[in-house]
Amino acid sequence: MFRFSKRQKTLTIGQLNQLEEIKMKPEWIKAISKMTFGIYVLTTTDKEIINGMIASWVSMISYSPPLIVAAVHPNRYSHMIIEKSACFALNILSQDQKDFLSRFKGPDPNAKFAGIDYRKGKTGSPILSGCTGYMECKIVDQYKPGNHTLFIGEIINAKLLKDSIPLSTLNYKGVYLGKD
């Protein structure tokens, strides 16, 4: 298996070739399906364009400075917007907001936001009303170690809006393997 050097942000051709040889085995998928993640609506904006997507490959990676990593596949519309705007917001869903899953998996940005209340945050990214809370981030770095881009965002604004149980992969049937 390959290792990254301290300064390496992308894979070399040799490492990509090694990665191509790795196939997801059925027993791996079964084990991976038991990993637990929060389920968020990642929103972003660039000027008048807004978009939102479901994100579960998200984690806090530093307390000081407060950093969040979010993995986004390059074929997602949000990926392009994040690269241009260098910001995103993570909206924390509660367990009673499962309907947001189908809404924000769709391809039409206008349909995603139709009929729901939101406001622009400090970054301009949509903050969804009724969510448990949110974190707004400015991009401080990004890495492309595999088929997803890891956007490292520094939290510039965050707030808990209500005390509720967050939605997680424990409340969702299926598993996102990240193939696309």
C-alpha cells in the first residue's frame, strides 16, 4: 500500500495504478456499512448561485483552529461552487428531518430550496431554518487523495439552534460507498 509524504496532496501515477487494483470486496462493504457518520446538508454559494447536497463524510479535525473536513466527489455541482467560493456551511439535520435526504439528493438546485426557509450566513451559504445547528467554514486547504476532494474548512461562524437528536447513518438504510 502507498503512503503520502508530508507535503503530498495528490496521488502519483504509481499510487493511482495501485489504487486501481484495489477492488471493494463484499466483506469490506459489509464492514464499511457499519461505520457511523452524521448526515448533514452541505450548502454553498458563489454570487447568486446556491446549492446543497447531502454530506456524511464529514469530521472535525482540529480544535485550535477549529477545522472541519468534508469529502465531496468532483462530479457534484457543489464541488465546483466550493472551489470558486472557498466556503461552505454544514447544516446539522435532526432525526425528524429525514425528508431532507431525498430533497437534497436531487439534481435541481431550485427544487432543493423550494418551499423551505433559509437565510444567507456570513459566507453567503444558505443556513436552513429548523435545523439543529450549523457551522460556516472558509476553505483553508484541500486534498485529493482518492476519488473525493477533502475540503478543509475553518469554522468562522456556528450556532446550535435547537436541542435535538442529530440524524446519522444509524437512521438511514443503505451505505454511501463513494463510487460517484
